[in-house]
Amino acid sequence: MLTTKIHTDKINVQFKIPIDEVSFLLDTILVTAYSKAPQGSAMYERFKHAGLVMEIDKETHRIVDVEFTFITSLASSYFSKLLVGSNFYDELDEIIERIKKNFIAPSQQSVIVALKNAHQRYCDEIEK
């Protein structure tokens, strides 16, 4: 059970929602995917694989938030700027081109592979 509380200066309400009904309340979906990190890179030495996690708005297909297993917070922040706000369902080619032009790193291809895997997983789910 998920317990939710609503407080205002005049009303104090608490209600419980069965966990299996919580997903219907969420406006977003979480999609993950992985790819092999490039050998010889710091990412490979630390993680071996590159992991991508994206929160996507179910109605608009816009990327709300994204994380990738980068070594530095700057790379993570920059990568987020490249993707957040994009329509993940319709704009995969544009997103990949943006990454190719603006993200010059040994892990670029790993990022693209993980992104394509996530896109396929997302499309399979929403087209059910």
C-alpha cells in the first residue's frame, strides 16, 4: 500500500492506494538499457557496461529526465541537456545526430547503442 497525505491549512486527508494501482497514477515511465563500455576507457575499467535510465512522459513521449553511467558529473549533466525535452518516440534520429555532433567521447557509440536499445524497448511497450 502507498500512503499519500494531502495537507492544506484547512484540510488534512490521508488515503491508501494499493501498490498495483500506483502505476496508473504516474504520468511517466522508466526505461533502461545497457551496452558494453569501450575497452580501455575509464567507464570500462569502472563499470564494464554503460547503463542508460530515462524517465519519459507517457502522453507526449518527451524525455523528462535521463541518467547514464558516466564517470564525471559534467558528462552526465551535459548528456542530460542533449536529451531532456526530446520526443523519444519520434525523434530518435535527431537525438543520435545531436549526440554525434556534440558528445565527442570514447563512449559515444556505447551511448548510441544503449539509446537504440532503450528506444526499441520503449516502442515495444507503448505499441502493445
